Amino acid sequence: MRTLKVLTAGVLAAGLLAGCGLGTAGGYVRSGELAGPVADVNLDGASIAVGSKDFTEQAILGKMMVILTQSAGADTQDLTNVPGSQSVRQAMLQGIMDFQWEYTGTAWITYLGNVDPIVDEQEQFDAVQEADAEFDLHWVQPSAVNNTYAMMMTRERSEELGVTAMSDLAELDESDLTYCIAAEFASRNDGFEPMLEHYGIPPASAEQRRMMDQGATFQATANGECTFGQTTATDGRIPALDLVVLEDDEAYFPKYNLSGVIGEELYAEYPQLEELVIPLTERLDNETMAELNARVDVDGEEPGDVAWDFLVEEGYLVDE
């Protein structure tokens, strides 16, 4: 039955990804000899489709799991770099993907439809874990990485306007309230318009907002195309472009702690897969993740190479 599921999932994946115009970051990824805390993990006989969303952090993390599962003996399908949270979510629910890295806030607000986030990180994780069990998804313990949404601006404009926190925006002239945002952030119920309402900031007209790819908000903000740009907390381009992140002083944004998510059927058959995930979640934090992201977004390295180097340097792999 597991073989039949894998074959069926492969056909479905091809149809879903091609039919929706979705690309993946497949291709050659090296394998090595497992070492350190993951040395004894054996996934011989397992067939695992590893997925990720289409931004740098997800690509790096996805490649880490592709490398680790292959190195543990699994037949791994690389479905990393799929555009859009909802596409990846549906692929997990349909069994097209068996593993992904996800964020607790995204699941709680966007997938599960809750309005109010849970302030305590562990309680937020516990609530998501319990709710998603009904969808046959197993959440592994969360990491310290909290890749929450945030708003950024240039250091020069921050000093000029006296803005350091989100609540300061409500006091600005509307001519200064211009935004560079991505489509997904604009459409989320924990995103742009609810953020303005929460902080008592006037609604943004079409002329005040510029819609662009998520990765373009950094340079656009740095170039002065808008006063405020959307970002996430672990992005390496923030320090590289001398941008500053505004304090979320009224705790609007949910916690977005990073966790591994495994399809329940695969987890029941190969519970040792969790033993590959936990050592990573215990090691990763915002500072480390921002450094890895910067190697791709600032230095131009490939996500797979950054993932490989990290795993070797941290002692999870022996470079053969």
C-alpha cells in the first residue's frame, strides 16, 4: 500500500505542480554519511517527498531534509520551492508531500482559520499540534526560529521620522504612509490590512501600496520606493541593506516558530524520521537562520550548497 501511495502521489504531484504552473527546486543534491546526533538514523526502504515554499529560508531548510533523508537511505523526492503556502498545505493534506517545514502562526491563522494568536510560543505550538492531528499531520517540537512578519524601513528614514515601533505610524502624515508588500501578505487574515486596523493606521489607498514579489521589497524599500516594506524576522538582507525592523509593540503578529511537519502515515511507519528533525530544531535560531539566508540572498550562493555546508560544519554529515 505504501508503494501504491508513492506511485499515486508521484502522478498527483506532477499533475498538481504542472497544472498549477508550480516549479520546484529539484535536481542533484549530494548525499553523505550521517554523523553526530543523527548518525544512527536509518530510513532504508522509505520513500519520502520533501517539500518547501518558494523563499530562501524554506529552500535552505528543505534542502537540508532532502540531504539528510537521502543520506539516511530514503528514496527522496525533492519538491522544494513550491510557490505559496496554500499550495504546500494542499500537497501535504493530499499526501503529495510527506514532509515540510512550517510555522505555527501560519497554521493557526491561515490554515486553521483562527483569528486570535496565542501569545505563549509553546502553547501556540501545542494548539496547532492538537488541531492538525485531525488532518493526519504530525508536528515535531518547535525550534527557537520565530520567522514572524514585520515591517522595515531605512535607518535614515527611521531617524528622520522618529519611527521605531509600529504604533508610531498612526501619527504620521498620509504622504509618508507608503508600503511595499507581497501579494500573500496583502491577502492574509494576519497580514496587511488587519495590521493597519489593529494599530489605528489609516487604510492604504492603491497609490499608497506597491505590490511586488516578496524578495523585491528589500531593495525597493532601500531605494526609497516606499517608506515601509514587508519583511520577515530572519531575512539576511535586513542588515545587508542597513534596514531596521519596527518593534511590534502591541504584539499584533502571531508567533511563527519553525517546526517539522510529517504526514501521519509516513510517521507511523518511520518514526525515526523525527530523529533527523529534532537535532536541527534544537540548533537553529533567528541569528543562525539569518546568516544562512544572507549567504543566498546577499552572497548569491545556492540553497543546496548552503544546506550542505551547514550540515557538514555542524557535524550532522561526514563529507565523503
